[in-house]
Amino acid sequence: MLEEKRKRVLELTEILEKANYEYYVLANPTLTDQEFDKYMRELENIEKEYPELASPSSPTKRVGGEVIEKFEKIRHSIPMLSLPDVFNEDEIRDFDERIKKAGYNPQYVCELKIDGLSGSFHYEDGVLVTGATRGDGVVGENITHNVKTIRSLPLKLKEKINIEVRGEIYMPRKVLAKLNQERSELNLPLFQNCRNAAAGSIRQLDSKIAAGRGLDTWIYHLPNPVDYGIKTQWESLEFMKKLGFKINPANRLVNNIDEILDFIDEYRNKRDTLSYDIDGVVIKVNDLKMQQELGYTSKFPRWAIAYKFPALEVLTKLTDIIFTVGRTGRITPNAVLEPVIVMGSTISRATLHNEDYVLEKGLKIGDIVSIRKAGDVIPEVVEPKLERRTGNEKDFVMITNCPICGSVLGKKPGQVDHYCLNPHCPARHIEGLIHFCSRKAMNIDGLGEKIIEDFFNLGYIKSIIDIYHLDVHKKDLQELEGYGRKSIENLLEAIENSKKNSLERLLFGLGINGIGDKTALVLAKKFKTLDNLMAQSEEDLKALKDIGPILAKNIYTFFQNVDNLELINSLVMLGVNTVYLGEGEKYSELITDKRFVVTGTISFMGRDEIEALIESYGGHPSSSVSSKTDVVIVGDKPGSKADKAKELNIEIWDEEKLSDVLKNLGELN
């Protein structure tokens, strides 16, 4: 295994170094951002698991790229570090939680992440003397002759001051459109995008060429603010603005994580209306003393992150096509993909539906394919990139036998799907697993029908006992169809919490023939413990008011079965409760088993307190609004979540409604 990982490290290093050279030196990348991020994350994960494979010269230790020799080199007095990228809400919340666990309650500054080229600009006595690229973070390229042509960058400040500022050099969209029109008329190659055009323009030896490219800047960083008596990032932005620098008006000072998420939502929607390209949002702790105390890693500051907007469509490799069996016997081809981030989720598999779908797409194993999320939810393979084929790809061949039991497959009249026709195929066990995890049974949130089918086919869950051993597969599960670390942790927590359920839930979940949730409750109340119930004879059970002879026989027979007894003993060993817990569980038809999102500020109660109350009544708090949300509780300054609730026609509770509900439940005076 170690040698296999060592080989992969060498492969990834070669890919990333080549990509860095093409991007930073040639300004002509062949990898997309998403492909680069995917390979970088894979290398980071391997080095974390096998520290002995982490080389001091690994791409994960480097901040930028190589300095090209045709420019004079400039050493940065303070290194130009890059920021750690995050890709979803969970990772943003993790960042906030880490800072709070360190004992802080910070304000943050949200800034748009401009899609351009980082630059450093030095002034002496208020006059621009040098401009430099980031380079490798320690040594950059002297581009002074070109930055002087950028009209938004002052040649002389409003004060005679010695200062270094940093910002982003970019090309406005309308400038790119005009340049490409001119280049098209001259039969010259067109610029791919604003960022590549800006990078190529700023590296021109002839400043006349750069002057004609219409470059622009946003200034966002003061490396040594304390020297000027500044105490916050927000003050440093205002200070640089007064000196004459162009500061982005979209920057915002926010007070908490929800305001960060609202800012991100706002500019995700506004992104296409801006006159320049952005690819995310930068989030910084505002207080400079706090920044200093939080410190740095070898590569990144601990007080800032860069959230990257989810890519709508990304490229990755189709490494295999595997087949799964549903609870009805339907056979589904599935794409096995090199893990890639799509709209904030890591995707390693996607359904290919049926044989006709694969053939119509013309997919081959080994293809580079484009991936997107259909309806922003389900991973979808869009198409193979024919121009990326090497000739080593393998044709798709539909299987003829069930991958679970080996039976010959068949088709139903008028359908394109293949089915396993064996009624005793082990895949049919999926139904019992789905029932065990359902809301009225063990209520394991996150183990729905589709997920259980997937886990069964992948071999993670073959029996009820396997559910309680899912933690063994934690790392592998994080790469399945959008599951991140937080999602898996939540799932494992839900599984652990299910051990504390009252006896009636377990009785219903075991799937005893004819025993519904109400009968399970009758039995739990009557016998109090599972041992007491198992000790009853068939005649004793028949004598019960709500149990007839057929149910009595089913119950008695179930507990005489050796396999069932082995299952129960295993559950007891795992710590699953087998005792009736009484009437202590709170219930409200307005809350129990419903999904809630709280947004905005509630004047009479904190968000954590509201969510705790929801959980105490068997409700499910969530951080994002979706079609599965039942109620959105809206306070002051709710942001985009309230708008989404209206769009999806989800029930909304304002403060007055929430207050009335809690008063009626006796939770509020």
C-alpha cells in the first residue's frame, strides 16, 4: 500500500508542478481550476495519512509559481501567503468554530475574491516605486513598468508616506470583449478569460502593450497595518481608500457566520451582473490583534479563508462503471469518478441510469468527462471530452448476470431497464434495512432509501449490525455523492443516538410480521423490557387485548428464530437500548419529525436555544433551506433563506408565531 501511495504522490507532484508552471510562468493553463483543486486535495490527503511521503518540495508546501527569468526578481519583505480554499458551508462553519474554540467571538470582513493576478505595490514618500507579482510568495517579478500603466493605481498618494499595499490586477469584462473582437478581426488567438488576459498583459516586456489592455486593480491588503496605528482589517481598508487606492465597495463588515453566508448567497446571485470576474469570497477576522494571536501555518494564515464558488460543471476521469441492484431488482450502471468538487460537494460516483443512457452519451472507461449537479442536487455525467482521449479507453459492456446473486438478467416489457428476476436475491434485503432506519422505527436521519441502496451495493451495509459499524468506513463514505466530513459525522452521530431510542422503536424496526408502530408501543408499555417480551409464550401473547392469534404466533415465532436471537444479542452488545423509556419524550404535531431552518435574529431567544428545543421535541434543525424543509423560522434580517422559503412555498414562522407555539407548549412564559 505504501509503495502504491508513493507512486501516486510522484504522479500528483508531476501533474501539479506542470500545472503551476503553465499557470504562473506561461499564463496558459491546460488544467481547469477544478481539476487543479481536485489533485491538490488528493495530494494533501495522502500526505496527511502518510507524513513520511511529504517532501519539503511538495506542491502542497508552495504558495505560488516559478519566477520567469526575463523579469528582475524582487524579494517580498513580508511573504505573500495565499489563503486556504474552502468549498462548502460546512467548511466555513468549521473555520468559525475553530476560532471560537480558541476563545474568540470575532467580527469578520467579507471581500469579493477577484479573479485576476495578485500584486504588491511599494510607495516611498507617497510615490509608486515598484510593483511586483506574488511569484512563489517570497520572490516575485518586477512589473513596475507595466503597473504604472494601470489607471486606477495611483502614481502619487494623497500623503507622503512609505507604504506597501497588495491587491488584485484584473481585466474588466467589457475590455476582454473589445480585445477579443479586435483580435478576431486580425485572426489572432482569442483570450480564454479575463484572468488569463490580465496575467499575460502584465508580463509584457513592452509597457505600451500593457497600456492598451485596460487593466484595473482592487486593493485589499496592508501587510503591516500596526505600523500605522490601525487595529482592524476594516480600518486598514478605509485607511488605504483615503490614500487614494481603489477599494471594492462590496466589502462588508459582518458580525456572525449567518451574515457571512448571506453575503455569499447575495454575491453568488449578483456574480453575473458585475463588471469583473469573481470566483468566491474571502473571509477575514477583522481584529488585527486577534489575527496575530491566531497566527499562521507554514503556508496559510489561520485567520482567513477563501470560499470558492461551486463550479457548475467540472472535469474528472471516469475510472470505471459498476453495477448496483435496487430493492426491486433493477440494475443501474454507476460512474466511478476520480473525486472532484462540484458545487461544494465531493463527487466520486454518479448514476448512469441504464444501458441506453451510457451508449447515447458515448461513454468509455478512462474518459475525461464533464460533471454537473442536475437541479443543483444529483451528480450527472454530461459528456465525454473526446479531444482528451488517448486511445487507452475501454468500451462500455452491459452485464448479463446479477452482480449480487449471479442470476441471468431480464427486461420487463416496454422498459429499457435490466432486472434481476431472482425473488430470493440478497439485494432484496435492502427493504428491511430501509424499514429499520425509517422515522417511526430507529429514526436514523441520513440513512434514507437511496443511501441505503448505495451502501448495500458498495458492501458497507449488508445487515442491521453493519449500520452500527459504519464508522469503520468513515473515510471512504466522505467521498460518496456529495458527502463531506460534516455530513458523515452527522450521520454517525444519528446512528449513535438511535441506540438511546425507547423499546417500541426497536420492536417496530425489527420488522416482525404484522407489528406496526402502534402495536409495538402497546407491547413496550405492557412488558417494559425486551427480555420480558421474549419470555412470553404464544398463549400469553394471545391473551393480550390488542394481540390476536396471528400476531401472537408471529411474535413468538420471531423470538424463537436463532438468527433473530443472534441479531438481538449483537444489538445489545453494541449498546442498543431494549427498555421502554415511558412517556418522557416530548411531542408536538407542529415540531416532531419536521425539519426546521432558523434564520435572522430572534429577539427573545438565541438560535442555539431554539434549535435545542426543536430537537427536544423530535424535530430536526438544519442550516440550509431545501425542498425537504418543513418550516423556516424568520427573525430580524433573515437574508436569502427567507426568500428561498417563499420561492419553495415552505411554511414560515415569524417571531409572533414562534412565541405562540412555545407558549402553548409551556416552554415560554
